[in-house]
Amino acid sequence: MPLLKPGQPIRTTGNNLVGLWRPSFVKVDHRLFVHGGGGNVTNDLHVLNLCDMRWETIQVNKQP
């Protein structure tokens, strides 16, 4: 992956996130996990692979 310059937009693929306000972020190895967010309130969990810059949505099974 080429070096990024400040102020340049970052191009990603997959299910890009739009309209999340104040989600939680955690970086683990080469992945950036994003959970929740306001605006359109959600409990979704997304992950960005920082090697190929591809977004995925992780399906979480709700336990009773």
C-alpha cells in the first residue's frame, strides 16, 4: 500500500460506512473494527482490512 499524504481521501472498497456519528474504533493487527454510531443509531460491527482497504460487515448472533 502506498504512503498516504495528509488531507488526501482514502479509497476503500466493500460496504463503505456512511453517516455514522461517533462510532467506537479499535485497531487489532491489520484490521480496524468499527462499532455503533449515532445519527442512524446502529449496533452493527464493521471491519476495515488495512492491507487491502476493504470494508466488511460482521454478522453477530444475539445470545438469549
